[in-house]
Amino acid sequence: MTIQHICLIDRKGTLLLSYYFVPATPEQQDKWEARLAEYTRDYWAASFGGDVPLVLGERFILLRGSHDIVFMMTGTEEHDELGLVEPMDFCVTCVKETCDRSLTPDKVLAFHGKVRVCLNEMFFAGTLVHTDVELVLRNAKMKPPKV
């Protein structure tokens, strides 16, 4: 089906960003994020040594640690744990570039709005549509062009 959710947390478990590609009420989001954190917590440290694929119910989850941030991507059906690798590659690269190549929790929070706009540019209805990071960054500029 689609990529349903992308979440970034720091090593301590502080939620830095949560982005949904499927409609969910705030209550559903809170419930899912709590369930996701509880289920994946024991794997956060391992994600810094390589991708960690997991399954939670009918959802596939891929964890990837980069610098001090754990990226979590959730998908269903054809976006199984292996199908999430390519979208995760571009997601991590794009977030890093958006944060001035300094991937820290503080930078993610400082560039929160721009990161969300970039994710919106990369994906359409939960499907990866742009894999050119420069194109995504150019399309996601948040200030009007100088005329």
C-alpha cells in the first residue's frame, strides 16, 4: 500500500518529528507513537550499527540510526522492511541536507518546518516520487524567490 509514517527521535527517546502519510486523528497518532516507541525501544541502540527491520501487526518498520537520531519508517504490503530501504536512504539524506549537513537533534528541531516540507516533496500519498535531493531542496524552499 503506502508508507504510513516517518518518525525521528533522539537517543533518549525524545520525539523530534512525526509525519503521517495517512489520515489519523491526534488520538490515533498519540496511540501509534506510544505503541511504536514501546515496541522499538530495545532496538534503538542496534539501529546505529545497521538497519533494523521489524514487524508490528500488519505494519513493517525499518529503524536506522544516523548520528544521534533514530529514523523510523512504517509501511504496509509492498513497503515491507526491505521495500523501506530505498525510501529510508533518501529520507535520511534529505533530512541531513535540509539541516545544513549537520544531523543533530537541535538542528532537526531548528529546521522542523523545512524538514516537513521536504518530506512532503519527496513523497506523494506515501510513495517515494523524488529521489533527487537537490530537486527536493529546491522545490521545498520556504521563502519567496527574489525578483
